[in-house]
Amino acid sequence: MRTVFWEDNQLKMIDQRILPGRFEIVSFRDHKSVAQAIKDMVVRGAPAIGAAAAFGLALAGFESASSSTSDLLAHLQTASATLKSARPTAVNLAWAVDRVMGVAAGVGGERSAEEIRRLVLEEAQRIADEDVEINKRMAEHGAQLINDGDTVIHHCNTGALATVDWGTALGVIRMAHEQGKRVHVLVDETRPRLQGARLTAWELEQYGIPYEIITDNMAGYFLKAGKAQKCFVGSDRTAANGDVANKIGTYMLALAACDNGVPFYPVVPTSTIDLSLAHGDLIPIEERDPQEVLGLEFMGERVTPKNAKARNIAFDVTPARLVTAIVTENGVAYPPFETSLRKAVLGK
């Protein structure tokens, strides 16, 4: 089933905070609760966040009972600001909201308020449907980079749970597996929220793909020992020069891969490529609640001292010089990325 979907005039999502222990669908009827769900990581992964925000804007349209198009558009504009502020690093969030708002504003003077509400929902649904098709196209391109018998290191979660369906980097691995290639995955735990150990491992079990969980600081060992042939990761925002912002720990994985001559491939829908940013230093980096670090337990006991303080940076930026190639739905982009990414996004 889809991670994010519209049903019975509600937005419904898989609650990713409680997997793999429990599988539950949660429902939302207003845009503020959707924004909070994005902040709290009920939904996560750049494409899934984008689709959720688009549907959140559709909910905002139905929240307003006004028959005035100008009043409705004003309400939608306020709601879009709330949704866009939920998580700053993932560019898909702002991209999806702006795309839906563009449709609403573009017909504002010509259509009734009721028609605008319908068009907003239709555009949100279109974004969700397109995401699934885009992911499958990326998977087909990326699967060509995986050889039969490869062991792949994967960081964070980039499967169906991180998207509307299918996935980005994990979608590539899934496609290679379905093509009959023997693929083994070393799953970084991805601390502190353990998206790898909790979510990626769970998804791989659903697909029947063999895997082993490793702590994030084991990746260098496996790369140096020649026990991994590829690294595949996702991206929440990619700059025009090929710098890649992804879940914290990606940069260290890329450094180890580069030092050992192992190809490093981000899998990135073009909606995640931000051509307005010349380089990755311009990407806003989210810092989350330190309790996500301090609250970790080991054998039933709190890990850190009672009065400990912590930092919780959610993303880091991998420089383009460490990136072998970037997989998009329009093909595999190779250096120089300033040229190849622009072509992938704009077709020229």
C-alpha cells in the first residue's frame, strides 16, 4: 500500500514512528496536524513529505468554508507557510506546496472557490501518482549499476516508506533483486532515530532481500576489507554542483567509500535537485530535539548521564567530489554535475 494517500476526504499515512513493532494508519483532517506530523516524523523521506504537504494543502482548502476565491486563496497561502516551515532541509516539501499553490493562484480569478478546492486536491493526487512512476524509472536506471552478487551499503531509509511508493535508493536495490540479481545489503543503523535498523530492515524483509544490520561506524571496515562493492543513498536536497544533503552520517560513508575506491551513488528525483543553490553550503540544515540522542537506551537502561547535553544535527552535505554519479528518473548523471544535473532537470 502507499505510504501517503487520500481516502474518505482525509489524508492517511503509515505511522513510521512505531515500525517495525506495530503497523498503523493515522488519519488527518486539517493542515496544522499534517505539519506537526511532518515535524514529528510520522511521515519522513523527502518525496513522502512533499506528497503529505500537498495533501495538507488540500485539507486546508476544505477547512475554509468561504465562497470567496480571494479569502480561500489567502487561507491557502497561510497554510502553505505553515506546511513549508515544518522541516527546512527537504526541498520536496516547498516544491510540492508551491506547485499546488501555483495551480490555485493560476485560476483564482476564473474559478469558483469550490472548483479551486477540487483542483488543489487533484494536483496533490497528481504529485503522489507521479512520485510512484518517477521512482520506478529511477529504479530501472539505477539497477543497471548493480551487478549480480554485489553487496551494497545503504544508509537511512529510502524505500517505499520514504516515498509515496517503491522508493529511491532502496527502490534501485529492489529492482535489481526483482531482475534476478543476487544482492546483499549492509544496512547502516542510521542513528539516532535508527531509520535503517527499524525501517529499511523491515522493508527488505517484505521484499525477501537478504541483509545484515551494521552500526554506522562499521561501514569503513567493510569497505576497506572489500566486502562491499557499492554504496546507495538518498537525498533530501541536491545542489546544482552535485553536493548532496542527506541523513547525518552520509558524508562519513562517502569519505570511506572514496578512500577505498567504492562507487557512491545518491538516487535523487529531479524534484529534489535545487538548481537555485550553487553549492551545498547554502542548504539549510535541520537540528532536531537533543532528546532523540539522549533518550537512547541500552539493555533497558539510559545510555547517557542524567545531566548530559547533546547536539542533534539531522543532515550533512556530501561534496560532489565524493559522488560517483547521481541516479535520476531521467537517467544517470555523471560529473561535471553542473551540466548533467541541469540537463536532467531541464532537458538542456
